[in-house]
Amino acid sequence: MKFLKDLFGSNKNNGRLEKIDLTKRFDLMSRVGQGSMSKVWKARDSRTGRIVAVKVLDKEKTEKLEARFKGLEKPTEGEIAVQLKHKNIVETLEHGLTKAKEQFLVMEFVDGAGLSFFVDMQNDTMKAHRLDFMIQLAEGIEQFHNADWIHRDICPRNVMVSSDNVVKLIDFGLVVPNTPEYRRPGNRTGTANYMAPELVKRQSTDQRLDVFSFAVTCFEMYTQQFPWEAARTLDAVVQHINHPPKKISQYVPNIDADLETTIMKGLATNPDDRWQSIAEMKRQLMKVKDRVGAGG
């Protein structure tokens, strides 16, 4: 594929990337996020005056992750992110290396809150826009899949909602190309409660694992619960994935029946029984929205 050749070519140039002193280039105004593998600052770019988000990846953890793909020349998060142009995917303006050889990304600053906040609060904004949020997220994932990537970590903490209610995917640390080499069994990465059964069981995977994670996210957006008992470890996930998921109507008795059916199909244990693409699932959600409105 051409996009992989282009990326592999840029990978070979990593050693020649200019290393930047972030504290000189950016005014790091405040810490706005920290994940297991990165730190994120709200910052002002001294070159442009623009307010941006600067994400710095943990060097040791990033190298450990990339070592899992030894021999495959896996593109870096920055190389992937700068290609993604869609209203429902955070825009990455540039990427590079710090003086300490840490990978960093410069992204648009999203003035808003994480989807996790809305899941937890179930406030008026969430109730009025919940189904619309789901559809926007599906559109971002669809664009992602159309570009031949597998996200592998769709969950509320990797999604932002701007102050004007635009949903944006924000994290691409576990992304892999949608190619046979990366679909092979064995690489179990992701967030435990959102991981598809085929991933947990170390079977072959494809983009349908993102459909499953998206469906878990949709379930949580309505119920504040997971379809199965919450699990903190992969061992705990393995123990319950062979049981049927709870129904959304157990928590939300008045949910639209077609909406519940659409989400539950995305949770099918066997990927052949799921929606075969995020686009298929999105179309069903749009039909429900046309009938019941943005809040679902």
C-alpha cells in the first residue's frame, strides 16, 4: 500500500529529525492530561501565537510498545496522526523529537471536556446530544477505517467533546495499519473493559474490534455501566467474555428498541455476528436519530 511505503520512508528519517527544546518553542501553560504513556500540556506556540495541545510520549514505555512490532517498521503515533484530517478527529499539526529524544505531537487544542466526564455526569448536554455524539464518534472512526487503520483503543477517555458539542478522537498510541501482518493473533493491547473477545483470546483481528469497543462505549453512554462486570485485568476479562452481555434496557427501560438492538449487535462475541463495519452501525444509528432526535 502506498500509504505504508510513504510512512516507512519517513520512519527511516527519524534519526535526522530536528530535536526541539519544548520549553523554548512553547509556553507550557498548564497540564491538561496524563495517560499511561504520555503527558499533555495546554501551550502557546511561540512561532505562531496559537494555543495548542502538546503531547509528549514516555520514551521508555513507547520503546517497549514499539518493540512488540520488531521487524514490521510500525509507523509512529505522530506519523499516523498528521495524516488524519476529519472534523471528528483531533488535528495534529506536527510531530517530532525533544532534546531528550522523546516523541511529541502538537495538536489543536480542544476547548471542552472528555467523553468520560459526560458518561459520569449524565448531564443535560449528554441527554440532549447523546445519540448525536455516538454518530459523530462513528464518523471519526469510519474516516479512520477508510484510511486503512485499526484504532485498538476506542473508549471514552480517548474522546473529547468541544464546547460547541463536536466530538473528536484524540489518541492514536495503539493504532496499527489494517494489514495482514498487524492482524495476526497475539498482540493484546487496549483498555481491558473495551477489548473485543477475539483480541482477548489472541485470535486474528481486524477493524471489527473497533466496532466492538465503540458498542461498549455506546452502552456506557446510556447506562454508566459496562455490558459485563467491570474488570481491571485481562484475566478477569477472559473469565466473563463467554457470558452474554447485559441488556441496556435493564438500566434504561424506556430506551428505543431499535437503538438497543443496534448497540447490542455491536457487542456480539463472534465478530461475524457483529456489524461488519462501523459505517453499517452508523447508518442504523442515524435512522434512529431521524425518528427520535439527537438525544435518543
